Amino acid sequence: MPLPDNGAAWPPPQWTEYYREMRVNDAWYTGDARRLARLYSHHPRPTERRRLWGRKSAEHHVGRREHRLHVPLAGDIASTSADLLFADMPAITVEDPATQARLDELLDEGRAQQVFLGAAEQAAALSGVFLRVTWDRELADRPLMTVMQPDAAMPEFRFGLLRAVSFWRELPGSTEATVWRHIERHEPGRILHALYEGTADNIGRAVPLAEHPDTAGLADSLGQDGVSIATGIRDLTAAYVPNMLPNRLHRGSDIGRSDYAAPIYDLFDALDETWTSWMRDIRLARARLIVPDGYLRDEGPGKGASFDDDREVWQALRMPPHDGAGITLAQFDIRVEEHRVTAESLTRQAAQAAGYSPQSFGLDGDGQAVTATEVDSRDQRSMVTRKKKTGYWRHEIAAMTHVQLQLDAVQFGRRITPERPRVEFGDGVAESEQATATTLDLLARAGAVSTSTKVKILHPEWDDTAVKAEVSAILAETGAAAPDPVEAFPLVG
């Protein structure tokens, strides 16, 4: 779709259902109990309002302590997904040395690993995420890679490929009567900007960018058409990374699916119910003393009575000696094991439904050291999910870093030769130093490995120059680098 027409419904009707699903995912991802209560207590379906967070009882009145407990498993799932992908930065390389050096600078100065970690976490929760490359000469002398939210974007696909996308945001100063929206549309070769003054459910009318302080600075950057900025390159300056495909609720859509779209909302709700019940057992099982009125001390008119549980000697009380009226301790049992097993089973099922191994969430571990092979075996489901997701990320990271290099050359005059980088993810499992040392020792005893190979195994991140220097140092220290004296003997004719 081009820029919205004046008076169009907002958000566009074709995106209403997607945004509604993302709001549910977002509520669980944030872990905000108030947002969950607001979502389910006002849900249009009565069955959803009967969930834990949709109920309204005397205990949930305003001014009283909230006893419902939320377990942030949804956030843990999204965080685990991001950690599996980008805890180790993928290798992003090009052939030209000068271009590689500049690419390394762009990735380092732009904190690329942190950007990817945040983007991957949000993608796991909200079904996907957008990467955008732009520039701001006043802020930085280089192109900037940023993350754009899927619930504030309207992508356009053709044969599964993103051909344009419109990002939108509500600007400060909006009220219930007037809503200011900034539309930023990315097309091949240009970026369009528009400002609209409308209402909560209507885009309203387009007004000049100068009418709002947040967009006034863009007015001077627009081209002759008054709405767009030329990028100087043919490639699209935005990319969409789906979390996973296909979208089970919209099979023909190019929008990805969330890790929660199994769906596992029922498991999240049941886990919160279990922990809430567990905490209720603890709350009710607090020790309480039941004492007769005669044991209470009158504090005076209007001050009630109190019981001093530190008092050791009591005066004679006027009560029959046979009625058994004394101090009674009331303390109920806490069903710890039942709740623990239930909570663990729900967590395990939710993790598996989301595509991860229970081991990734601290389950099934006995605390003993294990080899990388054993970790890979226990985390097999997580590793398979990781490999699936790296396929979506690899192509879009390559596309956006290529765009960065192109804009760096066109917009900032860098003398480099832009080329599409290669993106390679590691295996995701790191051998411990002890395991690596044992492997190298066995290989050395078998005489099946050179010193150079041993150094490369120990330091896979080193380049050839560093490896050669380390090999030379090792050979010099061990004396293996000494020349063979036999070679200096003259040959006998």
C-alpha cells in the first residue's frame, strides 16, 4: 500500500487481526500483571475472561494486595531463543580486505550483537521483527542499523519477498481527541515520510512535517517531490525476519509465527494458577494462635485487645478447668511436592511446545559437568529450532549489512567496494577447556595432528598471522624449532 489516504480507517482492517494476536503475545512477553489483567478482563470472549487474569473477585479489588502470581516463562522462552542465536556473534565476512575492515568498524560501533540479541528476543515473542538501515549525520558519521516493531509495521510481500514496508508511530502530544502519526515508508531507492493528524481509529489528514517537532527536522531532507528521500541505492533499506514459518493461523501469510503460537497460552495460565495456589497454601499455613477472651489484655476504650505472646506468667483466669479452653496453634500443611511437580510439568510442556528442550530451562540437569556432545544430545530439540531460525536470520543480516556498506559509500563517501557479506553461525555448543585439552592430548599422542592445527582448534577465532606467531613461539620454547645438525654435514663423495 502507498501512503494512507486521508480519512482511512486505522489501523487498516487487513492488519487488525495480526495486531490483536501480537497484543496477546506482547502481554505475556512483558510479564506485566496489570497488562495481563487488562487484556483478559476486557476480552470479548467470555471463556477468556474466566482465565486467572480475567477474573474479578473480592480479593482483586482496588486497594488490596494482588495475590495472583505471574511466572515470566514467556519472557524466558524469548530470551532463550535470542541467547541460542546470538550469544556468540556470527561471522560476517567479505572478500575485499578494506571492505572487511570497514564492515568490522560498522558492526562494532553499531553494537551489532546487542542489536541482534534484542531483535531476536522480540521476534520470538511477537512472530517476527524488522531490521532497518538509516542515517542521521548529526548523530553518527555512518549508517545505522535499528530494530522496528512488527506491531507498528505494514509490510508488502511479492512471491515471499519484501518489496516495501510502512512503519508508523504515534507521536508525543497525542490526546484522546487528536492523534499525531508519523508514517515512514521504505521502497527500493527511497524513503517516504508523512505526518497525519487524526483520531484513535482514523488516520485523519496529511499535514506538513513541520507541524510537529518530532518530524520537523525531516522536512529539509525531502527531495523535489516533497515526500521522499533518495537513498542512492537500489536495494530496500528494510528487511523482515520471521521468527518461524508457516504461520499456523494464517497459512498463506508471509508473517511469521510466535514461539507462543502453539498455542501455549493455556499452559502459561495454568502455570500462573499453580504458583498462585502454591503461594496461597503458604499464606494460609502461617502459624496462628487461637486464644480465649480471658487471655487478651484490654487496651482501653476504642483500642481493642491484644495478646502478648512473650508473657511467661499469667494470673489466675476465671474459667472451668475442664472445658479445655486454652491456647490452640493453627497451622496447615503446605502441598509443596504436588505444586512443584505440577509447575515443573507445565514448564516442561510449554518449553517443548515452543520448540525447546527442557534442559535449556534448567530442567533434567543433575548439576554434573558434561561434554559438549552430551549437551548437544540433551538440547537436541533446542539445537534443531536454532538451526531453523539461523536460516531466516542469515539472509536478512547479509542483506542489511550489504545495505550498510552501500550507504556508507554513497551517502558518506567511503572508498570501499560494497559486496554482500557471508554470514556463518557457529554450532552453538562450546567445548569446555578441559574437554578441548583432553582432545588435543589424545590427538598429539596419536601423532595425528600438527602444532598449527592444535593452535587453530584451541583458538578458532585467530587469523593465520596469529596462529603462525603462536606456533613459532611453541616450537621455540620446546626446542622443536632447532635446525637438524645432520643437514650441515658435508656429503661424502
